[in-house]
Amino acid sequence: MRRDRHGRGLRGALYPASLPAAASRAEKFDALVLDALEPIEARWRHELTKLDVAVDEVPEVRPDGRAPADGVLHDGSVPLSRLVPAGVDRAGLPTRARIVLYRRPLEARAKDPGELAELVHDVLVEQVAGYLGVEPDVIEGD
């Protein structure tokens, strides 16, 4: 444990771990993704049994400076999410299809928590529609 310059050390947690204010930004974002996914999953449960949803901090960048282009939902040149199809990993094991949401680019585009929740929902709808091969309006039930 690191002490301050007066030798008193850390005083303790600012909030008890049981309160929502104690959650980190990453934990709050994960909860937001689960909340946005819930109505989609409730409607399309049987079609989404082989799909995983993951969250990464930032998109992976190749050595040539570009992000992977296939299945990526962009805002300008910045990837917001990626749909990774099912396949085989380097060890030869089968992998499941997954949607990867990039937390930092999504947070940077939202002005407030309400707008972030809307953006995450819209991105999930777009990616699920791409996975199922249907229009986004079909996913939302419009």
C-alpha cells in the first residue's frame, strides 16, 4: 500500500462496495451492455444461443496501423464494435460467434449516460441484425 507524503496512508474506500457508486467505469459499462442486450435476447433467444457478447477497452490494431475491417461497425475511422464469426482458433478448436463492443470509443461519443445507453443499444441491434442476416428494424420489432 502506498502512503501519502505525511505517512498517513490511504484512509479507506470512499464508498462501500455494495453501493453502485463504488463500481468502476468498466463495471458500469458491462452492466449497461447487459441491460441493452436483455430485450434483444428475450425476443431472439433461440437464434442467439451460439452468440457471445464481449467488451474490450479499445479496438485491436494491426501492425500496419489498421483495425480489422470485416464485421466492424465504424464511426468515421474509429471502430465501435465488431462481429467475429464462428470459426477455428490457432489451436484448432472451434470458436463461437461473438460481438465485441469497444468501451472507450463508445463512451467518447456519448455526452451523458442516457445517450451512452442508447448508443450501446443501437450498436447491439446493428450487430445482431448482421449476425442474423436481417434488417435492424426486424430486431427491434418495428
